[in-house]
Amino acid sequence: MIDPILPLQKRVSEALSAAFPEVEKGVDLAVHRSEHADYQCDVAMALARKVRKAPKAVAQALVEKLTPDEALASAVISGPGFINLMLRAEYLAAELGRMGHDPRLGAALAATPEKIVIDYSSPNLAKEMHVGHLRSTLIGDALARVLEFQGHTVIRQNHIGDWGTPFGMLLEYMRDQGIDGASSGLKELSTFYRAARAKFDSDPAFANRARLRVVQLQALEPETLALWRALIGVTLDNLDILYQRLGVTLKREHVAGESQYNPELANVCAELEAKGVARISDGALCAFPPGFTNREGEQLPLILRKQDGGFTYGTTDLAALKYRVQTLQATRVVYVVGAPQATHLAMVYAIGRMAGWVPENVRLEHVAFGSVLGEDKKILKSRAGEALSLGSLLDEAVDRARKLIDEKSAELPEETKATLANSVGIGAIKYADLGNDHARDYIFDLNRMVAFEGNTGPYLMYAHARIHSILRKAAEDGISFQGGAIVLAEPQERALALELLQFPQTVERVGETLQGHRLSQHLYALATAYSAFYRDCPVLKAEGATRTSRLQLCQLTARVLELGLRLLSITAPEQM
Ligand code: ARG
């Protein structure tokens, strides 16, 4: 991996053991990027206390050992306990050269590739997918891409809600109305679904029949099953279209819905009961994993089999967990699911471990994301008050992008403008979703998302396209710069270099922490550093070695932006 922190960290550790041989290993003086220097090392208070010296004296002793070498230009004390570290420009330039020669742009392949299951998207069928599922789809797809890029085997699992009570309602309603599933579109299905729901809530006799219908479905009664299959077909076809439109990597073969686990549910219950993990309570089979209590301090149950014999969402999740770890052999299982399901998933993990299905070294991780809010800071709804449909949101984003492109690039041919509007509109939504810490709620503000200024997708896409226009111009003018040396003379060039060199370790951190926004924030910082460089350092108007070097910097920036955006599933056009 290309990462200037590595040699610096090594020097600091050596300085530490040379200056304070009495300090055993384990004291970590972390080197990090800083505004005040290229990098900074924090002489932790802990070290000062350990050696009973003032932080300043500790820093002094370390600095004396941090003599310049081929990478390090200087180490200087700053403030009471910091050491500012500056790198040699030649070293940075050489590292950039290495980065440029590497198709992976310096990002390492995982030392121990893992098998990683990612559960994402996972909408509920016979309902139109709404904006809440958009987050899971986008965050999950970005994480899948990053982990795959790192050389892990990623197994995508679209845990669609295609089983259980809602289907009983819907199927019963459709039979009542004499509606045939296959000839209904998804829109109609959602309408039927709402009508069925209303009837379920107001008509006890219907509710009863709907419950029986679930039992028939679970028992695979042929007529019920056939109608159910037709519904699934309609919804999956629609999902395929949507995924394709979004440009996500999720395909039909990744669908592993709740229904897939139906044959296992009784076994899961029996096994948990036999192992003493679950017991009958009030006629229902429940597990009470330790540490989960309600406000009154009572043990919280995860219900596995209801009094009426029906299995639950939780039972299915346990069957899925067992399958993912034992059959798929995953060593890491990532759930990209909204924050409200945190307790549910934590209970599932605890029960899976109690049952002995999940070895200790297998990581179970919940990427818990926040809600998408409307401008009124409430959960986003359409005017009619229903959850907003995803298709209409995408249409609107594309429309707005189209208007901006018409203003900005009126000269482009119609076809190009249409393609661009699509990439920019959809890229804008994706970036807005991936740009901030996923744990936070965010306000869905289309105007801001599609803007070409600020921390937006279009800003980054545009930065990338502008660099390509410089590279095209260079080619037209017959300027060749490939293979030439990079020279970092101006402060803006140096700042850009330092930002470029952050890319490999940013990817590494995303894979480790599953925080995709670290990558978007890096790309934004890079685009910002690039625009300062471009403002102050003429490229095509420069000459000779300077021009060659600057063109190399431009090209490397474009490559990092392109790859980085691609890992976020955003296509960066070369012309805008
Ligand atoms: N279908 C669920 C929902 O819409 C999400 C499923 C998440 N994955 C899981 N294994 N529980 O809320």
C-alpha cells in the first residue's frame, strides 16, 4: 500500500525505543495528517506520564532521534506535546509516481481476504420500494464495491420481505376481488396492499382469513403458492428495472428473500429449544438473550413461534444468520439496515452466538443508517402522505439536473445532454446519501443535491470532467507528458500531492469501519485541493518540466476521482 504515514510511523516507533528504551512496546504514538504540517505526531500524555517527564521534554527527546532521511525532511516540536513532521518533496513526488504506475492507485489488496456477506436493499415485496430502502441499496452497494476492490469475496444478499402476514392479507384480498397477480403492475399491487391493510385493520373476519392464508402459504398450498409466485414475479421485475436505473451491482441472483428460509424455521426453533436457548412463554416460543431489557427492567423476548404457530421476522433472521455463517462460510456479515432495527439485530446476533452457530472470530456488523427527512424535518412523505416512491424521486432529480445542464452546457448534442442529466441526477442522489455519516438523518433537498457547487455529487463529477477537458486539450495540442517526472514546487502542488496520497489508506479505512463517507469526504477534500491548485498553478500555460508535472498531477487527480466515485457507484463522465 502507498501511504506516507507508514514510514513516518516506523521512524517514530524507532525514535521512541531509542529515546525511551524502558518503555515497553504497546505505547502508540499515532501519526496523522494535520493542518499545521504534512503530518503530526501526538506525544501522548500517557507517554509523558509513563516516563515521568514533561510532554515538551519527551517531544524534545524524540525530535533528537528523528533526524532527516530520504522521506523525512524535518521534525519540529509544536505546542506542548506535538511533533510536526514534514516530508521531502522528492519523496512525495516519487510516491505519486508509484501511485500513477499502479492500476489500483496504491490501494492494497487485503492481506487476508475474507468471505463477506452483505445484506442490503431488502425491500418488502408487493410494495413499491421507497426512499428508506434507497439508503440501504446505495450504502450497501458502495460497501460491496469497496470490499470487493480490496480483494474480499463479497456475497450480496437481498433479504427481501416476501413472506409472512402481509402476504396473507394481500393474497386474501386479491382472491376476494378476483384479481390475478401476474397481470397487475407494481403500482396496482401497492394500491391493493393498502386496501388489504385497511380491511385487515377494520374487518376482523377478513383479518382471520388473512391469517389462515399465511398458514396456507407456509404450508405451500398450491393455489396460494401460485398466486404468491405471480406477485413475486411482478415485484422482482420492477426491482430489476430500478437497480439497473440506479446502476447498482445488485442482480436477480442476489435475491435471498425471507421465503427461502421457510423450510428451516421449524428446525431453527427445535434446535434453539433443545439447546435451552429458547423456551415457551405465554404459549409462544421465545429466546431471552441476556442484557436486553425493557424500560421496566424486564427481559426482552425475541419471539420465534407465535401462539398460533406462525414464525416471525426474527426466526427468519436466525435461519438466515445460520445459513450465512455455516453454509456460505462468511467470516463477516454486514447488515445495512435502518437504525430502528438495531435492537432486533443485536438480539439475533446474541442468540446466534448462544446457539453456537457463530464462532467468536466471525464479525456481525450492523451498518445502522438514519432516516431520510423532508424539508420539514419529518420522515419524507409525498403530498398525499404516503411514503414517496423511489422512481418519482429519481425522475425529479434527473429533471433538475437536465435544467442545469441546459444552462451550463447548451452546446452539447441532445443525446449527450440526456445521458448526462441521467448520470448527474442519479449521481447527485447517491452522493447526498453517501456524503455524510450514515448514522445521521439527512434532509432530502433536491436543489442542494443537484447543485454544481458545494459538497455535492455534481461538483465532484464536474471537477473530474474539467480535468478531462484539460487532458483533451493537451492531447489536441500534441503535448505529451506521460512518463515525465512530478515536481512539487508550489504549496498548492504539495497540498494536492498530500491529498492524493491519502486515497489508499482511505479505502482501507472504509473497508475496516464500513463508513463510506470517509471516501466521499476524501474525494471532496481532493477536489477542493485540486481547485486551489488549478486556480494558482497554470497548467497548459506552463512550460517544459513544470507543465509535464502539472499534467501528471491533473491526470492522477482525475484517476482518483474516477475510481473513488466508481467505488461509491457514481459514474464520472469525461465531458459535462
Ligand atoms: N425488509 C426489511 C425492511 O424493510 C429489511 C430487512 C433487513 N435484513 C434483515 N436480515 N433483517 O425493514
